[in-house]
Amino acid sequence: MKGRWLLTGLVVSLALNLFLVGLGVGALVFGGGKRGSEAEAVAPRRAPMWMAGRGLSEAYRPAYRQVLARATRETRADLVESRRLKRQAFDAMAATPYDAQAVAADLERARALEFKARSRLERDISAFAATLPPDERSALSESLRAVMTRMAAGRLQQMRRPEDEGGGPPPGPPE
């Protein structure tokens, strides 16, 4: 009987250890192995404009979030339509016969809708900034600048290809 409990204990211990090792490996793989500040590790990832509100004091953050939430709600239909137009354009690229003008027109309409939504968001943030005291407005400005700089750096990093490491221009379309 004593050997049976020992065997059961060893099997349970092995299973628990494998589970814990799996959790650790999963955290490294899916978590990227990177840790920022404590706040970043706990806070959910948000869109850049939402993150810019972190530059404001606690007294002004709720009002900033309300401005963003309202602009997001009111532009949602345009953004949904923009995505639909893009899907339609990409589907049309595979069609035979291919109508390049129709695809370009759909993509242009999608871009216009995205620009309209972005303009609305930026206009609302600008109007909100006008209500802030100078020190809070300055903090928001710095935070927005930092967020935009990180976004631009991220885009450049995504566009970079391993073959570009040699310093040459990226390969163009085949001639």
C-alpha cells in the first residue's frame, strides 16, 4: 500500500511540474519575454490615442477617455464601412476580369472614410486640449508626441526586411 501512494504522489508531482513548466514556456513565447514597467505589465494594451491619456493627471483622464469614447462611437460606422470596402476591393483583385479602376475607387473611398474618422478624433482631442490648464495641455502634447513617435518607429520596424540589413534599397517590382 505504501508503494502505491508513493507512485501516485510521484505521478501527481510530475504532472504538476509539467504544468508549471508549460506555463513558464507559454509566458515566454506568447508574452514575448519582455517586461515593461509594472503598470504596463498589468494594464491591457490600448490604442495609441488611449495610451496618450496617461500623460494627464488623474483629474483629467476620465474626461479625456470620454472624448475618445464618444469619437470612437460616432465614427464606428465609417470605419466598419471602410473595412467592408477594403475587403470588397481585395476580393475584386482576384476576380476575372480584373477591374483596376473599381478596385482603386473602393480603396480610395475606404481611405477617405478612415481619414474622416481620424480627422474627427484629432479635432475632438484638440477641442478637449483647449479646456485644459497649460501644464496639463503641455503634458498631453508630450504624451501624444511620444505615442506618435513610437507608432512611427513600429511601422518602420515592420517595414524593415532582413535583406535590407545590407543597406541597399528594397527590391522593387519585377520589370
